[in-house]
Amino acid sequence: MKETPYAWVVVWATFACLALIFGVSYSFAAFFESFAAEFSAQRADVSWIFGLSGFVYFVLGAGGGMLADRFGPRIVCSAGMALIALGLLATSWATSLLAVYVSYGLLVGLGIALVYTPSIASVQPWFTTRRGLAGGIASSGVGAGTLLVPVLVAMAIGPMPWREAMQLLALAVLVLGLLAAGLLKRAPSNASSGAGGSATGLSLRETLRSPTFRWLYLATVLASPVMFIPFAHVSAS
């Protein structure tokens, strides 16, 4: 199947989704000192929030993919964006660090899980000849969001209280996130497969038994602490 012009709409919508969710995730560093001061908390106690959020969205990301297979990426990613916005808003109202664990750690983490896998997985089925390029452009949203959103949040925290900055971030996720998620759509071939067509490639069970997958998974697990720990503490260093 030759890709249609809408395929590139999905690419850039995924770019925007990934930029938003990882921008929110790594904006935690900008709020680190505010959380510590507001709740008189130790650095280790505050860093657990980021760790909990990351744990939730990486563990439950597979579940987000399964839901997208059933309901489509638009519905699942929209629900994820709404959860992220709700989690950020609830965090802005938090009166204890425990409340932040629930609102930012669990709700935001769950929202990211519902956006991450479904959005990035929606790109490749639209393409046949330029899958690598399309996937590369879409996934670069992770880097763009990580670079820009925390900087913008840090700039906002200067002239306004952190709670108001958090509410502004929640509003941005709700508006921009729902707009981007609303553009996601299954590729026609993927939709026909879901309606009874035959899918190609390895099954989940075959993939889990593959030594290549196991080594890749192990490498990712071992590399993650080296990458994520500095993100949580960089602004407090």
C-alpha cells in the first residue's frame, strides 16, 4: 500500500504527542526544588515521584498498546492526555507529598503510558517505503519535548508560583494534547487487519521467546537508570 498524504499528518501528530508527554515527564526537574521547599522534603523523597511516574508508564505501556489495538490510537491517546492534564491539575492543588505521589507519580504516569506506545505504534503501518524516516521524525518528538518544555516551565516558575505554572502546563496538555491525539488514526491496512485480516510478523509469544528481543530488553533496562537518574536531579545540583 502506498502511503497517503494523511500518513504524514499522523507522523507530526505523533511528534507532538511525544513532545508533550516527555516534556511533561522531564519538566519534573524544574519543579524539584519547589516540591522540596513546599513540603519540607528530602531530595530522595522528592525523586521518588519521578521514579514512580517512569515506572508506571514503562510497565503499563504494553497495556496502552493493547487498548489501542482494540479501540484505536485516537481514543486511547486522548484519554491519556486527559489523565495527564488531570494529574498536573491535582498536583497543583496538593497539600502533601503523598498527594503528589498519587497525582504526578500515578496519574501522570498512567496518562503517559496511554499515549506513548499507541502513538508511536500508529506511524509505521501507514508506510511501506519510508518507514524509517517516518518513525525517526515521529520519535524525535521525544528529544524536542525534553529540550523545550522543561526550559519553558522553568521560565514560567520564575515570575509565577509553581502551582500556577503547573496549572498552565495542564491547560497546554489538555488543549494541544487533545488536538494532536485527535489527528491520530489507524492506517487502512491496520484497520482491515483488526476487522479479520491476517497480521504479518512475529506474534507476542514468539517475540518474547526471541533471544534478540531478550538481549535488547535487558540492555534497555540496564541503560535506563544511567539515563533517568540525572534527569530527576539535574536542576537541584
